[in-house]
Amino acid sequence: MEITKILYVTDKENPSFSEVGRLMTLRKLGLKEIISLNPKGDTDWGKTVGDYGVKSKTLAGEGPILTRILSTVEQENASMIAVNLNKETKKVLSGSRIKPLLRSSPIPVLVLNEDAQPETSEKNGIFDHVIFATDWSPLSDLATRYLLCFKEIIKMVEIVNVISKRLSIRDLRELNKRLVKTRKIFLDEGIDAEAHVYAGRPPEEIMLAAREYGATAIVMGTSRKSPIQEIIHKSCSYRVAEETEIPVLVVPKKGLSDQNV
């Protein structure tokens, strides 16, 4: 799996290179082009990106932003969406919240926080120290396989499972077996990994783990539930993506299950 083309979505009319500099580490995964989708279709980092050997272009247009994002993904055959989240309003571009994008995107979405200090150096990349939240569902297994493709740029993975009820001795033994097995998957690929169990509400505990271990990113799988299903299940990935202060990579089911990841 290669990440050859990233669609960078921002509400800034003229985004600076510092906003996308953090993404340059993805060159090791095959990044060749960054497409900026912003209100005016302007950027001032084209030459700087070119110095890294990465092509760039800018796009603008009218109409609902979600529709424009999805159509651009299809037209440009993008590998990933990187979106700059306005923390105060929790909106992307023309008032569209992050949740509809995560629910609709057929490809992984990297949610960035505009208030976080961007890293322009590849020495400390976005995926240096990752919190991987898993419940061992098919979607989490898919996210595991996808994350393994990042092994060239990952230094450490903290595997986190959150329990919300009292477990029996048998349950605890089974949980430990799963943690050991998942950790071994990463270790066998040459990725340092540790496993942890947290108790409480998954969104809060995942963000707590990120703070406690000084993580640079959180990686999660997500389903494509209907709005009614979301109300019932209170999707964890959407809340973490909107509230945490570090980048969150959300891996969807559609568009990846048939890929070689």
C-alpha cells in the first residue's frame, strides 16, 4: 500500500507550508502529490513542497464542501484526506462538521488540529508514537493491517483497549491473550509495541492514553453508520477526532477492504 496522493482540506484561504510540512514524512510511503482544497484555491508553499520532490496543486470551487471533497477524491484518485479542523467551532470549511466527512469518506482521513504546533521536521513525524485503539472488531483488524503499512515511519505503537464493564477471570485471560497476539503482530513487523487496558468511556480513555504516553497520533477504525445508528452507538472515532489535540487517522471500511493492505 502506498500513499501517493493526499487531498489537503483547509478553511484557510492561503495555507502556509507549516500546515503540510508534517505530511512530508509520508514520502517514505510513496507520497508524490498534495492537492490543496481551500476557499480561494491559493497556497504559498508550492515551491517548498517541490523542494521535497512532491508535486502540488490547488483547487477551489462552489457548492457543498463535502460534495467537493468526495468528488475530488474520486477524480484525483486520492489515497488519503488530510483535513484541518477548526477547534473552536469544530467545523471544516463552509460550516460542515467533521463527522459527515468521516462517515462518508471512502478513504482514510487524517484529522489535523490547527492549534497544534506543526512539525516541519521529519525527525519528529506525525506517526512517530501512535496510540492504536482497538476492540478487535473486523474494522479494528482492518485498521491494524493498514497501520502495518506505516512501519517505515512508526517508532512506537501503544495498543489500547478500553473496557466498560467488570470482567470475569476468564474474560481477563482472553483479553490478555488478544493483547499479546496483537502486540506480536507489530513486533513481528519490526515495530516496537506495548499493550494497555483502560477502563471507562472509550473516547475519554483513548485521549487519556494519548496524553499519558505523549503520543503524536491516534489511529482508529470506524464504521459507516447511519445517523440513527450513530445516536444509538455514540461512535467513539468521531468524538476523538473532534476533541483531541493531536492528529487522528480514521480508517473506514469501504474502500479499503478490497485493497491489498
